[in-house]
Amino acid sequence: MAMRKTSSGLCVTVLLLLFMVVLNTTHALPTPLALTGKIYGNVIDVNGNPIGSAKINLKGKGTKTRFKTTSNESGYFEFDNLEADTYKIKIQKRGYRNVKQEVILAEGEGKEVDKIMGYDVSGKWRGYMDSNLIP
């Protein structure tokens, strides 16, 4: 009879340990991450030449997050790991007027924003200004 009490006590202990392991494992499962998106593009002049070293500022309307970058020598810029939001983008380069645009970014979406800078700071028209959004 002493043997039965020990084996049933052992079974209860093993079951409790298994329950605790299962409970701990399910609690430690990773939660799904939100999909992030990106805004990228090129800054060029009216002749199609890249504008390097342009300052690009990005501000999320809802998230209030702010990001800054500079276009490379090819005029390329990129903002990664962005949450879904409406962003205001501002591009500045000495010798050109600032260019502004609003970009609506959905979850996991990438948007290309190509900006052509056509006015110089004196206000003299140097061509045209265009904005191209490609989802």
C-alpha cells in the first residue's frame, strides 16, 4: 500500500510539472510583429541630374515620429521600418526652394517618392516641379 501512495504522488508531481512547462511555453510564444513600410526615392534637378546632399525630413502625423536623412551622390534616399501613418516629407537643398509633400503609408507598404527640384532660391523658374508616387 505504501508503494501505491508513492507512485500516485509521483504521477501528480509529473503532471503538475508538465502543466507548468506547457503554461510557460505558451506564455513565451512571440507575438506577431506589425509590418513596417518604407518611403524611398530620388531627388533630381529639371535636367534629370541627381541632387546629392539634399536634406530630407520626415514627420509622422499620427505617431509624431521624426526622421532625417540626406540623399546620396545619386540623389537616392530611404526611410525604413516605418509604421502605417500619414507622413509629411520636406526636402531642402541650398540653391533650391524647399519641396514638401504628404505621403500616406499603409502597413507594410513601400512608396517611391521622386522629387524634381525646379525653382532656385531667388524664385527664378528653372523648369518644372513634379511629384510621382508609385505604390
